[in-house]
Amino acid sequence: MKRLYHLMLLIALNQVVFAQNLELSAEIRPRYEFRHGFKSLLDDGEKPASFVSQRSRLNIGFGQDKIKLMLRVQDVRVWGDVATNMSNSSNGVALFEGYAQYDLNDLWSFKIGRQVFSFDNQRIMGGLDWAQQGRSHDAFLISYTPNKHSVNLGLSISSEKETIIEARYDVNNYKNMQFLKYVYHLDTSYLSFLFLNTGFQFEEGLSNFKTQYLQTYGVFYNLNKPKWVGEFSVYGQSGTLANANVSAWYVGADLSHYVTENWQIGFGSEYLSGTDMNDTSGNNKSFNPLFGTNHKFNGYMDYFYVGNHANSVGLTDIYANVKFTQNRFGITFTPHLFSSAKTVFNGFEKMNNYLGTEIDLVATYRFQKNINLNVGYSQLFASDTMEILKGGNASKTQNWAWAMLTIKPELLSFKK
């Protein structure tokens, strides 16, 4: 009887072990940057910056039956941010993702914890992968995915720490957030709708905290055919932010054509509404892309909406791109023509809306499956109007160069 018990126990343990999935991977991503007018115009007497930043990640994924767990820890640092005999960096190790997902059935699933929200072209909500730290949210997600449809409901509430009574929230983040995302899938395209409600806390008087809400809503369409790739989106914003009524909107379109197997050409444009510099209405008419991967848009030199240009004069961006890919090599050339959506004033002088032209050049090379090299160069030809907005000296050379090596090995994969 004892032997039979041991045999049954071994069989049960074997079933438990082999019903599990375990994946372990890592990422090492150093990036060199030479910043000579990055984000803002270099002024007289200022010298360019040069540094190396690095992201190091360890990813652990586990699955058993209907449960999935994901842990992604990371260390983000600049080379030399601490002395060689120090044991930690200025930022330290942080949790990028840490969530549990439960699949109730083929249609319903639930996810809770720190997670990435990356939707459509990432204009409103994206993972911000270019930034070494990325972007993730502490949230609860409900997903419903019937045939050709998907519905996602996200909920989040933020506090700086555990408290006994209501306390001031000083983190540069929303106090609470809710979104509803619906997608309808077609054969070669899909159509999606987003409603996003974000509450930001403000302090009115001593220990009097008020949460004001901003609503972002719109539609996104994606086309993906063998020779044609395109997208169109339009969003509106309303609500209250910093005691100002918000009424803003956005429209963007992009269309690319594969001329040959190796060559692709495309054109696109974006309009983000803004507020005139001499506007005295007290209303905010400037569109804010909020949680988008904004480095992907409006030029790689990050003059617009990458931690800047919010509540400003808006933007019109007309651009083109030419891409060439062959085997492991690829190169992309993208010129941008920038103009302000609303009027810029220098004192009482009305300025021309033209802000400048940026040219971005990016080359990529894949050494093998999990090792990639990216090299880029950008040049900005700024106008006097850009100088009014950003400061600095528009007549000086403004450029940016970078090189990034990404190594993402798979350390362990066990599936049964």
C-alpha cells in the first residue's frame, strides 16, 4: 500500500510539473547619445551633451492552466551615475511589470497588477519602449474577446503610500483612470474606439484636495494590405484640467505603399489643436496625447509632446518617409515640416506659424535573432518662431546622433 501511495504521489507531481509553462529571458540595451539641440534649441555658450544610458531587464513568465504570471524587473542607469565602488545606481532596480492574469474561458480574462497598455499606433496609450524606463500602469483589466471583436475595460486608482486619512498625491501621475476600448476586426483592417477618463488631483487651500477629470475619446482605423498600409484617427478632449475647461481635438492620417519588396514610401500628417498665445478666455484648447509613445511621432528630436509642449499652441506636422530593407539591413529617411496650430506672439508681434524642418535618418542591422543595432541622426532647421517657443538660438546648428545595441536572449523556455 505504501509503494502504491508513493507511485500515485509521483504521478500527481509529474502532472503538476508538466502542466506548467516557464519562460525566462533578459534584455541589455545600452544607448549612446550626442545631444546638440535635442528637445530645445542650443543657445550661445552652451555645449552639447554626450552620455550612455542602459536598460537591463529580467523577464519571468509563468503559466499554469488558466493562470499567467509575469514579472519584469529592470535597472535603468547612465554610465557613471555613481562611483565605481558604489553598490547601486541613482535610480535603482524597479518593477516594470508584475501582474497576474486569469482566463475564465475563451472569451473572458482578467489581469491585475502593473502592466503595459499599448493600443493601436500608440498615439494615446503606448508602452514608451524608446524611453529606457518604459511606461506601465498599476491597474485592473477586464477583457472580452468574441469572434472579430474585443472589449477591454481598465480601472486604476493611485496613492503615494498607505494612509489613515486622505493625503496629498504628489506623484506626477493620474489619481484615477478608467478606459473602455472596443475593436472590430475585418479581414485586412480593423476599427477601434476609445473612451479614456483620467482624474488629476489639485490642491485648493490647505488640506483641500480636488480631483478634476479629462475625457479623451475617438476612433482609429488601420489598413494592412500586401502593398498598402495606412491608418486614420480622430480624437477629442473635454473636461476640466487645472481649473480650465478643456475643448481640444486631434486628427492624423498615414499611408504607405510597398513599391517593391524592398522599397516603401509613405506620407502622413497630424494636427493637434492648440491655444493662441494671446487667448484670454481661460479655456484650454490644446490637445494632449497623454500616455502615448510620443517619441514615435513629430520627429525623433522630441521637440513636441515628449514631456513638453503641453497646453501650448498645438502642432501641424506634415511628413514623408522612404524605407529600404534587405535581409538584415534597413534604413529609413523621414523629413518633417512643422507649424504651430495656433498663433505665436513675440510680445505684440504676430509670428509666422512655420516652426522648422527636421530630417531623421535611422539605420538598423540585425546580427542574429536576438541582437540588433540601431543608429540614427537627426537635423533640425529651426525658425525664429521655434526660438520664441523653445528659447535658444535658432541660427545655431541643432542636431542629434545616437547608437543603440539591443541584446534580448532567451535564457530558459519550458512548456508542456
